[in-house]
Amino acid sequence: MRKVIGIGETVLDIIFKGDQPVQAVPGGSAFNAIISLGRAGIPASFIGETGNDRVGQLIKNFLKDNGVDESGVCTFPDSKSPISLAFLNEENNADYLFYKDHPHDQIDFTYPDIHEDDVVIFGSFFAINPVVRPQVAAFLDYAHKQGAILYYDLNYRASHKTDLLRVTPNIIENLEMADIVRGSEEDFEIMYKKKDADSVYRSEISFYTKKFIYTRGAQPVEVRADNGFAKQYPIQNDGTVVSTIGAGDNFNAGFVFGLIRDGITRENIENGLTEQQWDRLIESGNRFAANVCHSFNNYIEPEFGKLINTL
């Protein structure tokens, strides 16, 4: 059976509402997506790093408890696990503060067994960080050569705005390797001062990859792809938003879930997805994103994971 591999950072997210902490949960962009895929019954593994402390053990146990192989998580013996403070505003969107204490940034892991049409989810600053870039780039190159589908979520935070120039070559390498790219309106405003999907696609994406998903919070999802394909998809919102922290990560999880559910291969993607295939994939992404907004957790509810296979 096909599987999904996530590679990225791990953090403990402490969530604040009205300046008071209301929840503390394991997090990280690819991490959140992988937990949701594990809950949806997809064989999954995670590659990342954590500190040698109670938080690090909590994170590794959480992966195992949700059916995810955690053997690729590197534990630093002399480090503390990263912490993220997420402050929700009136619209339940978050501003972040990050605290990291890794005196020797590195990542050392054994490559998981990757087969043709497995899926790799990667992104955020982790995927372009110059300190770990050699290991990350080598892994992505290996996965690509094995025939895996590479799904890249830019997820570029304002806290790294001043780093953009030095990491741009790494972003371009990722875009060139990726089979599908997703970015948010916020990402492209920070990176390129652009907010229009067509402008972003033409000037920043299409030269490297043709499959592009542009998300805009509560606004419709935009897709741009081969042969001039362009379509807008309303998001699912039943009015019960508690937190939007994991929405983008879980859109990724739902989209990847759809790839595997519908038997879509890398060859299918390279040859161009049909409108019907895009419709089903975006619907799946939106379902996952909508579910995660119902709680302070960063992943779909376990009951939804069991139910999604029957829809």
C-alpha cells in the first residue's frame, strides 16, 4: 500500500485566547498533516528533530499513538524541544512567537523505504534552512528518484522575512523538484509583495512547476495548472470556527489523502490532472481543513478520520 512521509520541524504549540493559554498540543506543519493522515488510516512516517526532554518524548509518543512511524525523529541529547506560542485573535487566526534552543542544529536520519507513487510532504522554513539544507535536499532528491510524489507547502512566516534573500536558491530548488506546490496569500505577500493568484503563478511558480494551489484563508481556493487550467473553489465553513491554526496543514493532508484514495500517480500528475480529479482533491483538502477548525487541536478528529474513508 502507498504511504506518506512527512519531513519537518516539531514544536509544542501553546495556544492562547484572550492572553490566556487554553491548550498545549504537539505541532509543526508537516507533523500536523502526518498526524491527520495517520488518523485517516494512511500508512505514514515522519522525519524530524526534537529535544531530549519531556516534550520530545511526548511528541514521539504522540506519533506512535496516531499510527505514525516515528523512527525518523532525531533526538538531540543536549537540547530542549522547540516551543511555539500561538495567540488567537477575534477571527481565531494566530500570531506566533517561536522559541528554539538547539545549540547544534543538525539532523541525522535513516532514509525510509520509498516506492514509486508514495508521497512526501515538506515545507516551511525547515525545508529551506541552510543549516539542515544538505540533508533535506539529499532526501528530496532520493525520494524524487524513487518515483515519489513531492508535495511542497511554502508556508513562509513573517519571522523569516529578512532571511528571504539567502534562502531563495533553496526555495527554487524545492519548486523545481515539487510535483504540486501550495502557498497562501500571506506567504506570497511576505515573499514577493503579491496577492493575485495569476500574477504569483505566472511570475513565481509556473516556470518551475505547473500544478499550483493558492489558499486565502476564508476566501475560495484557487488552482492553476497545465494548459491554462484555472478554477476557484469555495471553502467549507459551517460557522463554528474555534481555531484556524492547523487549517492549511490539514488542507495538505486532505489533498494527499485524495491522491491515495483516488489512485492518482506521479505519471497522472505529470500528464495533467483532469478537472474532475482537481475537484475531488480540493474537496478532500477542504473537508480536512474544515474539520480541524472545530477545535484547538492541530489535526482532524479521530472520529472524522474513521468516517472519511466512507464518504
